[in-house]
Amino acid sequence: MKRFAGWCCVLAAALFISCGKDDVTGSLAFDEPAIFFSEGDTEPVTVHFTASNLDTFSISSKPTGWDNVVVNSAAMTVTVTPPSTFDEEDVKTGTVTLSGSGRDGAAGSASIFVGVVARQDLSAQRANSYIVSQKETNYLLDVMHRPDDASLATVSVGVVWQSASSLIQYVTLDNGKASFYVGADSNDETTIKSGNAVIGAYDASGALLWSWHIWVTAYDPSAAAGQRLFNGYTMMDRNLGALASGNESTDDIRSSYGLYYQWGRKDPFIGPSTYNFASGTAATMYNGSNVSLSATPVETSSSNGTVDYARLNPQLFLKGVEASEYDWLWSHDAALWTAPGTAKSLYDPCPAGWRVAPAAAFAGLTPEAASLEWANTKYSVMLAKDGVSSLFMGAGQRTYRDGKFQNFYFTDADPKSTRADEAQPWIGLYWTADASTAENLSAAVYFHYGSAEAVEAPYALRRAGGLPVRCVKE
């Protein structure tokens, strides 16, 4: 996948171009998107800027309390010194705006984010997914290595997709690490702005080398309250990528579905656009420039049904076809995900210390009687065993035939079946780590609305289907 041109630059430095007399234009841009300081830093940082048809420069705005911002017009630099102390009215983050003017009325301006913020380096971990849970923080992530420590020839980084505009901000390559910023929720500054994103590492030609899921959430799976013990496996209490675990509102329900995965792929797909799957379409995604993206599913073939193609195109859902036995992978591979007892695979989508749950983790889970009384519009049920329970979502699937979201049982029978177990208001399906070489199927978990029976696990499904995932501790 070639990344969208200008992602980093457009996001990085707000660029302004202005026309003056006789259409003389001026432009101005910073080389970097942001300057991050740690608490207690006093050393200044200098950043370069470029300009066209402009020769006079000044700081037109800066955050309250940030008094020491100096322009060097000859060197075309701006030097920022962080405040040594902050009074009550001062702010720790904000934007410095540089304005320029030239002959015949040409003008331009550019902005750069500055902030005294927390910094967290995730590089000691090795995984395809990272949980980011601290607001107003500059995160660092090693993008020179895959999870198996194989080297990557990374020369740039960018956002492949994000679930909300400006979720992942100021993305740059900093000494071999992706540097990015996550802010506070605009509606509640005491909490982090939550969502999901995929960031990518690119080579000199702009080709994607590897990508990582960033799960921005206040959820802490290491806390006992966020875990459930089933059949000897410590399981997260919510789906991978979920931004909630509840059913009180339609927003809660849709946020609790989490992300969807094709069996064996490391990269996630965003969930449905509506909680009740009314349109069958995916929710809106955005690139690093906050422009909405579309990713039309494509049929797998002998040429694109490969692990490399999936790696290069993490946003593309690969539809199964009869010739591939409805697997996204043309040649099939039952070891792309692995169950506990074997090494965690290179393509496991769970965070460090966690892995995709095996079918054995779900054995004997049975709906709690009280949750069977819930209206079908709750799209969920409490599954329990040995006094331990967890909310599981009736999150349906992305079908292997067309990639559309669907939340009823699909059957090839004609006429369509109307049996209670094949025509549901909703069904619950989860991938497990287990694969079956028979007919190139993999093991899922299956339950449906109104059933008091224990879940079916394993439940064989075609690997091109997109389902939610639960993670268990390694």
C-alpha cells in the first residue's frame, strides 16, 4: 500500500497560502508538527520553517504563559523555551502561529503544537497492538522492528486509518520511533479521547512495511476488575478494540462491539456504522489528514490472496470465493494464529502479554437467566460459568462473501430457513485461535438471542469472515 501523499506534512504544520497584489502568493510551513517538552524541561528547542515569497516573519499568537518564543528570520527558525513555572491562567499545551509577509501583499502563516506533556515509550513491548490510556501524552513506538524483532527499513510513518478525526496527532519518525500525541476528550477534558487507529511504517518508496493497531481507551486489562477467569484462562472483559462494555444505550452497544478480524490477519477492521446493522456498512474512517476514507472489499485471488498483500493493504477486507474455499488466503495457513501451549504467532492481533483466546476458554459458558429477559435491542447477553460472568455482544459478522456487516444467521438453503436458530434478531460470533485443517475452516464461538443453551465452541466457520475477538493472558 502506498501511503497518501502529504499525510504527515498536512497534519504537521497548518499551512496557509495567501494571495496579494497581482496574484503573488506566499506560503509558510514548519518542518515539524509539534514540540514536546517533559515536566521540568528548561532547554529551548529550535525548529526550522520554509517560506515562499515571504521575507518578514513574526509570532502572531502563542499559548498563555509561553512568553519566550523567538523568530530568527535569517536562519528561518523559531526557538521555543518552555515556561519554568505555570501560573493559574497559563496553559501547558497550545499552538504557536508564525505569520509572514512579502512584497505586493503576499502573506502566509503556519502553526506548530507546543506542550509540556507526559511521555511514554512503548518500545520495550513487542506486539501488533498497543493500548494507549493516558491523555495529553506523547507516545513513542519502535517502528524499526516487527514483533519478532526482524528489522524494517522505515523512513517515514503515518496514520493508515483512525476511527475519529484527530485521534492520533502529530505523527513523525523520531530516532527510529513513531512519535504521536493523544489528547483529551473535547467533551470531557478529564478523560482521554478514545478510539482506534492503525499506524504504518513506510520505506523510501512509500510502500507499507508493517502496521500496528493503537487502541485508545481508558480500559486497563491488567486491573483485576477488567478481567474474567473462564476455564483457567484470564480473559479481557471486553472485545479487542471495544470502547465500552455495556448495553444501556445504542452508543454503548456499538462501542462495545469492538473491532473485527479475518481469521489469521493481524490488522483490525472498523465496526458497523450503526448499532443495529441497518445498512450493513462500516463506520467512517479517517486518514492522517482527517479526510474520510473508504475501503471497498475485494475478492481474493491467487495474486492478492497472500499474507504479503494483506500486510500491504491492512484496510482491505478480502472476500472469500469458492476457489479459495472462502478463505481470504488462497494457499491457506492454519498456523497464522496459535493457541496457548505454542508460541504466540507473528500475526496475533492482541497486545503484549495477551493472545487470541482458544475455543477451550469459552467451553461451557451459558447465558445468565436474567439476561435472557433483555429485549433483543440490547444485542448482548451475560455468559457465565462457575460464578463468573461477562457481557458478550451479539455483534454479528462481516460476511466472507461480500464483506458487509450482517447480524442474522445466513444460510444457503432456499427458501431461507425460519428456524429459531437460523433466523435471529442477533447472533454472537467470536473467532478463536484454533484452526481446523478440515475444509480449511477455523473455530469460532456461536450463541444467539433467546437461547439458554451453552455456547457452541468450537463452531466451524470460513476464515474470510470478519468477527470480534477476545484476548487471554499469555
